[in-house]
Amino acid sequence: MLKNIYILTFCGFLLISCNVFKGKKKDTVSKLEGTWELNYITGPRIAFDGLYPNKKPSINFDTKENLVSGNNSCNSYTGKLNVTDNKIDFTEPMAATKMMCLYGQGEQVFMSTLSKVTSYSVTDDGKTLNLISGDIATMRFTKK
């Protein structure tokens, strides 16, 4: 009888600990939810306002439907959201509109940089999203 009580107690603790980790994982991913506007990107020697003179790129995460979408300063894009903990992957092809873009290289720079992202971080106040390639923050967004 005492052995059965110990087994039930152990199973109870095991189930509770699994739920704690599930909640933590979901909470990490839920910080992405919503629309973010780009305010920094690495790489090009062109000033940020020169890359995006009319419209800054944006990204929207729908964590319930596992979708990512947004605007790359000219065209809209959408695709599947691949995220686990703080790892994120934008390498799967995304559907995009094909409007003619008159202003520079901003669209190509944004999509190319996005495809190299491997992880993310959201600041404690939830207002800044950093997309990271390796260990370098390559894109920074603010919550809209």
C-alpha cells in the first residue's frame, strides 16, 4: 500500500513538472505575438532611411495558427512560423506579392537578412524584438 502511494506521488510530481515546462515554452513563444516594425538592420552601407524611405518593413506573428506575415517595405509576404523556444527559422519559402518596387535594395536586404536568422529575443518589457543570426543581432523591431 505504501509503495502504491509513493508511485502515485512520483507520477503526480512528474505530471506537474511537465506542465510547468509546457507553460514556460508557450510563454516564450507567445512574446512574439503581434505586429513589429523594423528599426535596425545590419549589413548594408546605406543608411536605414535610405533603404526604407517610404515604408519600414514589418513582421506579424500569429502563434496560434503558426503563421508569419508582414511587409518588406514594398511587397507583402506570408509563410509558416517555425519556432521552438528561442530558435526561429525563416528558411522555408514564403509567398509574396510581386509589385514593382521603385526604391532601392531595401526589400532584398530585408528578405535576405530574414532568411539568415536562427534565434530571437524579446526584451523584458516586451517592446523590442531582436532577430539573431548566430550570436549577432541582425534585425531589431519595435512592437506596434
